[in-house]
Amino acid sequence: MTTETKSDGGRTRGSGRAALRGFRLALVLLPVAVALFTLTLVSIALIPIGVGIVTTPWMLTAVRAFADRRRIMAAEWYGVRIPSAYRPMPEHANPWTRTSGMLRDPATWRDLMWLPVDMTAGFLTALLPAALLLYPFEGFALAAGLWRVFPDDDTYWYGFVPVTGQASAFGAAALGLVLLFFAHFLNPRLLEAHFWLTRSVLAPGQDDLSERVRVLTETRRDAVDTSAAELRRIERDLHDGAQARLVAMGMDLGTIEVLVEKDPEQAKRLLSQARRSSAEALAELRDLVRGIHPPVLAERGLGDAVRALALRLPVTTEVDVDLAGRADAPVESAAYFAVSEVLTNAVKHSGADRVWVDLHHAKDMLRISVTDNGQGGAEIGTGSGLAGVERRLGTFDGVLAVSSPAGGPTMVTMEIPCALS
């Protein structure tokens, strides 16, 4: 008996809570949805004259935040999971890159389609629990004497009950009692239906999942191809470099064994040559290991590895690091070699005499920007190596953005989603 009473009380509290939450959704969030939808459409319409290029990213970011808030409510209140499938977008990209990137994202258009649905069907499904809970009390008020304030020659309708006297007022109260009974059981389910309606519009569809599979397949193939090319490079460097020197050193040592008693002076010269060959082979092996995975990266982390990389550049390079921990080793390696490639491009092609590198981590995103004061004109996919950097970052769902107007400066921004230890 006690258990049943608690269960009923929980359902009653659940009915009232659903009504309050629905009322909040309907009357508080509806104006926000109307404002966001209207301002976003106006901003997109202003893109041709240039104003919308600046305002659209801000408006779409606000729409995403509003949709994400609804996702949180759905998950916390009723366990309705609404997946988020926004494509990552660098925060420090230029306005045109951000605008075009966000407008090409299918999730953006799902958000914009959801807003009018939320303002109409969503508004009604959110308000219904509150109406179903409050409307019965009007029937009780009619039975308590409220019907007397209406003119005698006028019929007041409560639902489908015409209230003309005390008897019909009791009929209105009976109908209110029935509605309250249904509200007791249906309100939580009605509000849950509101979130399922939201999910049906916001959740990514099969086409989005297929596109995601295609992108992952391409990035995996690029990663495999890159790994195979890297192995071939290592094999070639070993064969042409350290291996050749070690073979020559072995031959010198064999000759020394023969000459050590017959011609000690020649043996000494060959020993000196073998010592130089061993030092050169060791240096080449160290360079090879540094190209695979720099020891400073493994021992000191990404920040110090980039600082060490900057010290070897022929141009003045400033490095600013704000990292509270370390990312996973594969992420650090990808970020290091991406920075290395961008810096190499800056030295070879930009004509810059000064480079700035900024590394920081915020909101589970590793952000790296490389800026130079060179001649500009850098583009992804023009043989500058940036396409390879983009593929490398894509393996980790990272993104690359380039701002490089003619005459400079050039700013390359890289973002990789990750957590720091």
C-alpha cells in the first residue's frame, strides 16, 4: 500500500512538473525562437551586400546554442537523445570562410527548418500539458458559483458542456475532474512527445550519416596512404644514408684488420675515417628518428617540441603556448607535423622574415594559428602542402582554415577536437 501511494505521488509531481516545464518552453522560449529565425533570415538575405557575411556566423552560432540547449533539456528531462552533427569550424577563420562553411553544413539547415516547427507544432505540444492541468480548475470554479456571474440569457460553454445553472455547473466540474485524471497520466508523455518532435527534425538523417561514413573512409584511406609513403621514405633514407655509411664503415674496418700490422699509418687514417662515418651515421639516424617522432615531443610535449622546431628556422619565430596538459600522442604527433609543414611553407614560399605561432586549448579544442608577414596568396590545394595538412587533421576530425590575401599577412588556423590529460 505504501509503495503504491509513493508511486501515485511521483506521477502527480511529474504531471505538475511537466506542466511547468511545458509552460516555460511555450511562453519563454517561443519569443527567442521567433527572434532567432527572423534575424537569421534577414542576416542571410544581407550576404550579397556584405553585411550578412559579418552577422550570419554570429546568428547561426546563436541558433546552434539554442538548439543545443533544447538537446540538453530533452536528454535531462526525458532521456530523449538528439544527436548533434555540426561540422567543426575554426573560430579564428575570416568571416567569409565561417559564413560559407556554416551555410554548407546540413545541420545548419536542419536548425533553420526546426525553428518554424518549434514555433507552431512545438509551441502547441509544449503548452498542452499546462492547459490540461489548469483547465479543470475552471470547471471546479464554475461548480463553486462562478456560473452565477454570467448573464442569465447567455450560455457559457465549458468544453462541450453548456453551463446554464448549478446542475450543468456540476457537469462542468465532472468534466474537469476527468481532464485532471487524464492530465495526471498524460502530461509527462505529452511533453516527451514534444521532444520526440524536436528530435525528428534536428537529428541527422541517413544522408548525413552516409556523408560522414564517406568522409571517414577518405580520411582513413589518406592516413593509410600517408603511413605507407612514410614507411617508404624511412626505408629509402635508411638505404641511402645510414645503411650505406655503416656498410662503408664495415669495409673500412675489414681493411684496417689487414693493415694494422703492415701499414699502421694507413690503418690510423682509416680508423679516423670510420669514426667520422659512425658519427655521420648516428646523426642521420637521429634526424630520421626526429622525423618519425621527435624525442622532445615524446618527452616534453607539443609546446616544447614546437619551440624546438622554431629555433631551427632561419626566420625569427615567436611561439606562444597556453596548454594546461598534454593531448593523446597521435593528436600531438599530427599537430606537430602539421605545424612543421606550415612553417616550412612560410619559410620557402611566403618571403616572410617573422612568424608567430600560437597554441592554446579551450572547450575541448586544440587551436593552433601560424601567422607570417609574407606576401600572402597561400591556398589549400595549390601544391603548397596545405592539402596534406588538411588530410592529416581530417583523420582526427580537425579542420584547417587559411586567410592569405595578396600582399599578406597569411594566417593558417588549425583546430583538433581533443581533451588534455
